Amino acid sequence: MTPTHSPGRLAIPSLPTVLDAFNNAPADEARPLLLECLRSPRWAERVVAHRPYPTVDALLAAADEAAYDLTSSDLSEALAAETLPALPDGGYSAAHMALGAAHAAYEARFGHAFVICLDGLPADEALDHVLAGIRSRLTNDPEEERVVAAEELRRTARGRLARFLGGAGL
């Protein structure tokens, strides 16, 4: 922390930002945080290795780029660790049963959890959005769905990382 000086004022240390803390954290502490955002060790290592980031936007851009560069096996590993997004309680049990059945059909067809980014969506629309997404994406061929799932995974990771950073600088 560097003290800030103004004539006739006390020296007040400037507090580190979340980005500063992330940039200065030991790699062994930063990696687990990143793995909570996207469960790909290669992605986490790449994001950690390119620190320090001058801005939150630069960090998010680097995270996006690293996600775009995932190999097929990296993507499979990250998708295998995903689960359905948390949905609000109090929804109709029939809708949750429909979601469970749709998700089971999706996993049987594609071999991994359904991934969809719900950032910016009102909580009361999440269940319908997930159900509609699963139903429409079940018609994709496996290669097309892999591309869509990779993009949803990248968007989800970006949202998780931005939430961790508290939206600082966004």
C-alpha cells in the first residue's frame, strides 16, 4: 500500500483492489479461484501465467481468449465438472421434474451437463429459459452442440470471474 499525500492532509494508505489482490496472489492461491469459474486446469494456468492485468477488462479479455483456445479434451474436462445452474426455489415441482427429464435426455445425447449462462436474466425467468434452451439444443448435432456449449461455458466463466471481482471497473 502506498500512502497518498496531499498538502496539509494525513497520509492515508490506498487500499488494494480485488484486481490488485488477484494479480499479487501466489499462483497456488489464484488457480483454485479460477477453477471455480471454469473447471479447466489449462485455462486457469494460462490466466494465472499472464498476470498482472492492468484492468478488469484486460483480465476478462484474457480469460475469454484462454477459453476460446481450449482443446477438445480441455473442453470435455470442463464440461464434465459442470452442473445445472442453480434455479430459484418455489417453482412448480412439475417444471422441476420436466427440467430433470430434459437434462437427463441432454446428458444421454451429448455426454455432459447442460451449460447455459443465466447472467442478466431475472430469477423468475431462469427455469423457463433453461427448459427452452435444453429443448432447442437437443436438436443440435453433437459437433454443433459442442460449439454452443463451449460458448455458454465461456460466458458462464466470464460472469463468475466478474462477480468475484465485484464488477470493479465494469
